[in-house]
Amino acid sequence: MTSRNSFWANCIENHKRRIWVWIVSVLGQLTVYPAFVMIYLSRIRTWYAQGIYRTYEEYHDVMYRVAAEALGFRHAMVSAVGLSFIIGIQGFAYLHDKRKVDLYHSVPVEKNRRFLVVYLNGIFIYLVSTVFSVLLGIVIAAAQNAVNDLVLSEVGLAFIWNLLFFLVVYHTVILAVMLTGNRLITVCMAGALLLYEPILYELNTYMQYAYFETVSRTYVSPAPKFSAVYDYFSEAFDLSDSVWTKGVGGLAEVVLPYCGKWLILAVVILAAAWFCYRKRPSESAGKAIAFVKTEPFLKVILAVPFSIGVGIIIYDASNGSNSLTVASMLIGGVIACAAAEVIYDFDIKSLIKHPLSGGVAIVGIVVIFLIYKNDLLGYDKYVPREGQVESVAMCLDYYEGTFWKEDFSSYTMADYHKDHMFITDVEAVLALASKSQQEAVGDKEVCDVRVVPVLYRLKSGREVGRNIWIDFADPANEALMNRIVGSEEWKEGAYQVMTDGESYNQVQAMSYSNGATGVALLPEDAQRLRNAYVKDMEKFDFTLATKERPCGRIDILFPKYRYTHLYVYENFENTIAYLNEQEAFYPVQLNPEDIADITVTNYHYDLKDEAIYTGQAGYNLAMGAQAEAVVYDAPVYDTPHGASTTTTVSTTFDDEEQIAQIVPVIYPSYLTVSWHDGTQEMDRNYDIYVTFKKDTTYPYDRTQRGVYYKFYVGQVPDFVVEATSLDAKTE
């Protein structure tokens, strides 16, 4: 009983010395919770009075959401971090003062109890101020009828999330106190402990992108494993909306694993802090570092990332100069090591103290630079063996549209591929990857090199993401690509229409266009259309995708603004039969009789590129299009189209014979797909605007008079070239 009373007496005495911390904590949490609730709800009520919300139900739903947002995940991080620093440093601040250390140690209180009293009182201060503020916020929201079971569920899970985050940061601050003897150094140490792993992650990411060619974050994005700060930043804002889309169970599935990880982290860090507290020498008060033997180690682990950060800055500023980068890294390392020694002893004379650890840091910097510069660990050379790979996912096409889940919530393309694309013909993929390593791309006269993200699912359970380089124009690649693109496994993972039949029962709108038309289709026929399209997709492979161009596109709208574009090819007989049945199919080539005129704009990009390449400022217009580029006084300005206004020529053709010659060699910009290399197949110099006759029955979009097209490369009629030349402009 005496021991118990003594413990509580110690707690009460400690609280009396922490009155200002109580005040700061309560005021801080009142600002975070009740204040935001009042501000948010007041704003929504004002908007409702202004008629922004169409119905009372919509207004009330928003009130629930903003109440949950104000009391949930989004705003507590700053206060949690701030209170962790204040409570942690103030509670153990006596360890930084020699006189207070002697005084406290003269009091007949066991050392472990003193630690426990200060530690538990800190948690108590945070808990009381937070619980009071959250409850007050709930009362304020409830008074405005902005609380329901979902709001309370999110607030409850957020409270657990924020408490465990506070514990991780609080324990980290206590550990920093035990490792240092000065408050300013304590703050820096705590910041370094909290941010060290995210900083290393960012530095590694930058260096990989700077020196490796196969880096891909499409499917696999490595992230810090033990950083609560990174976890909070990456998840908190998304969690605020999760309860409304996933329900309480879905939100708990995301929150609780993080909470479990943070609890383990908090226990480990607390154990380290307690160990350091037990071993901390009394004479370390007032020093920069409490444990002298750790100084060389700390100097190295802080100097290396600092120097790499300096090198990255110089790398950017010097446009990728390796010599300047490594020189700046070495200089940064020397400065960091010298600064650490000065801080340790608070003496400028200690600049070159402990040269051995400084040498280790410099050697480490050089080795790390060489690892990235020369790929010493073989990152770019990595191609797994066929027997190691379970399946593969590949993004060969930039899908036009959105992906969605069963409830039509958003689904990223990468996540959809990971969940639906399981290519078991790994031999073809690995052959392309190996070829990507062995061939020097860009040395052919004609090439269409694409960066293709690949996900290797290894039999060990590990997932590896890489980019491989594939020349789409190389005939040797065609057979391998057909094996991949022509497989059901790739199609089902790349196109949601192949497997998601349920969504087509909820289609809201459909239309078909050949680039000029806009014919509405019946939404209730969506399943019929899908069945026809899926059957036609059996013919889809790499050869079809790259050698033929679509003759039309079907646009389909689903709930929550999810949409997809289904491209139709000439041999998609089932789809075209359905479109013909609906009187919606029109050939991609226009009928000259429907056209009033065609306006061709020539931007002369090729001439401009030649001028840039040869270092010339512009063209002497008086010398004509074939004249050598020369410098002239007037500057060349970029237009929104990217071309110089002095090299843009626009001409309108309304002669029937000329229109008849133009129509066969143009293709609608609307139907351009990423399978084709536009720079090789479509002439980028020209924009074509087709205007239809007012009395035509052709079903073009009546909201605008015409549509845009492009010329095929090498097929621009001579009279168009002549009429849009620079000579024509100067006449």
C-alpha cells in the first residue's frame, strides 16, 4: 500500500511541474477537433443556404462526411507530433541539466519508477486532452445532427490510429532524449530518427532513376517499412473517405494492420529508450551525444545520406555531370563529418577529429556512387530464370478509359493488372526482356521503341517490377508479342470488358463514332454488344493492333463516371453486324459529297526542328520553304500548338476534286491509339479540319461543324503541300 501511494504521489507531483504542458495540450487538441468541426459544419450550412446542394439528403450526407473528416484522420498528425515532442522533451528535460540530474538522483526514488512516472504522465496528458476534445467535437456535431454510426465508427478507428501514431513518435522522442544531452540536439536527433528511412527511400529512388534504365514503379513501388510518418502521410487522406466506400469493416481492414505494426514499433522503441536510460551516464548532461562510443557511427550514417543529397542537387543543376556529382558528394561528406565533430564537442578545433570514421564515410560515399553509376549490383541486368517465375503482368497498351471495382469505386490500371493479368507464357516475356538487355536500341533506321512495365511474380512469393525496352517496329519481336497479346491471359488482364459482364447491366449511355459520327446506342443492349465484342477479341493480337487502325470507337458510360472506349477493327464482324443492325456503322473514310470544305493547317514542324538542330533562330520567309535556314531579326515565338507563328500556314479547300483527293489519305485524330507510332505513320506537320455541309444527312456531331483529321505520312497531296508552303504564305 505504501509503495502504491508513493507511486501516485510521484505522479501527482510530476503533474504539478507540467501545468504548462497540460495547457498547451488541451488548447492544441481543442484547436484540432472542436474548432475544425465548427468551421467545417458552418461552411456546409452556409453553402446549403446558398442553394449549392440540391436536396436536403445531399446536404445531410455532406454534413456527416465533414464531421467525420474533422474528427478523424486528416488533422491529427501535426498535433500528435507536436505534443509528442513537447511532452517527451519536457518530461525528461532534467537529464540535460547537470544540477537537476544531481538533485533528482539525490531523491530516494528508484530510477525505474522515475522513468515510469514521467512516461505514463505524458501518455495521460495526451489521452485526457484528446478524449475531451474529441467528445466535445462529437457533441457539437451531434447538436447539428451531423453524427451517425459511420461517423462514430470512423472517429473511433481514427482515435486508435492517432493514439498509436502518437506512441511511436513519443517513444522516438524519448529515445532521442536518452541519446543526447542538449535540447536542440534532441529535436534534431528525433527528427532524424523519424525521417531517416523515408529520406533514404527518396534518395535511393532518385539515384535509381538517374542511373538505371529499367526502373519501374508501375506495379511494385518499394516504400519505407518501419516509418510511421511515411505510413501516416501515404494513408491518412485516403482513409477519411474509406468508411463511406468500404464500410466500417473495409476501413478496419486498412487501419488495424498499421495499428498492429505501430504497436510493435512503439514497444521496440520504448525498450531501446529504457535501455539507454538505464545505461546513460550521469555526466552526459549538457553534452551533444550521451554515449561517446556512438559518435563515429552516428557521424557516418548521417554524413552519407547528406552527401548523396548534395550530389543529387548538383546532378540536377549540372545537367547530369558525373564528375561534378561525385565531387560535390565528397565535399558534402567532408563538411558533414567536420560539422558533426564540431557539434559533438561544441568546439571549432574538433573539425578533423576522428579521421578514421571520416574516412569510412568518404569511402562509403564513393562505393555507393559507383554502385549506382556502374550498376555493380546488377539492377539493370536482372532477368529472372524461367523456372523462377510463376506468372507475369505487362502493360503493353495505355488503356483508354477507367478501371473500376464491383461498386464502381476507382481501380488503378496497375492494380487491375495485378489482380487480373496472369501470363503463364513467361518464356516469351523473358525472351523480350533478355533481348532488351542485349540490343542497342535506336541504331536502326526505323524503330518504335516502347518502355514496357513488367511485373514478375516469382515462385518464392516475391514480386519484382522492371521496365523493358521493346521495339514495336522490329519484325523479330512480332512472333513473341503475338504470343503475349494474343493470349487470353493478357486480354483478360488488360481489358475489363473481357471478364466484367456484370457492369454491363448498369450501362448509362453508349455511342459509336468513326471519328466524325456520333450515333447513340441503346444502353439496354450493352450485354449484346459486349458479347459480340468479346467474341471478336479472339482475333486481337499484336499484328492486328499495330498493323491495322481502328475503323471506329464505342464509348460506354457506367455509374460514378466510369467509362471505357472499345476500338472496332474492320474484321470485328460480330461487332460491326450489331452496329449495322442499329444503323450506327459508317465507314471510317468520309464521302466527299457530305463535305463543304477542308481546312489544312501546316505548322512546318520539320523545318522548325531543322532550325533548332542547326542552331538557327528562324527562316528567311522571302527565300521560300526550300531555302537554307538563316538568322533574321524577328524572334520565333511558340504558339499553343508548339509551332512558330511565322511558320504556320492555313488554307481552306472547297473544290470537289481537291476534297476527293484529300479524303482517302486522312485519318481521324479521334481514333488515334497508342499501339501505333504517330510520328512514323501520321504526318505531325498538318492538322485537318473537315466541315460538313449543313444539308447533309451524315450524322456528324451537330454541336460542332467539323472534326479533326491527320494525313498519313508520305501521302499528302502535292497541291496541299504547295498551298500550305512558306512560299504560299509570302505571296
